[in-house]
Amino acid sequence: MTHLPLYEVDVPITNTAGLRGVHVFTGHADSRSAAVRIAHEVYQAAHAAQ
């Protein structure tokens, strides 16, 4: 089994009430660019599910 590095991607967020913060996505990825791509995909899926 191959062990991939664990990455953390901080994504700035603002809710409908105007509150701001950072949502943190963590997970295994084979590169930094893959970690950012995966974080974007998860964010887009969550936004579409609203």
C-alpha cells in the first residue's frame, strides 16, 4: 500500500450573514496541486448541493 502525504488546504469562506472564516480541507494527495484541485472539487460539490 502506498502512503500519500497528508495535505491541508485553507479556503476562505463567507456565509449569507456576512460572517467570514476559513474552512480547512485535509486529505491525502500525491502533490500540492492535486490537494488544491481536490479541495476545489469538494467545495464545488458542496456549493452545488446547497
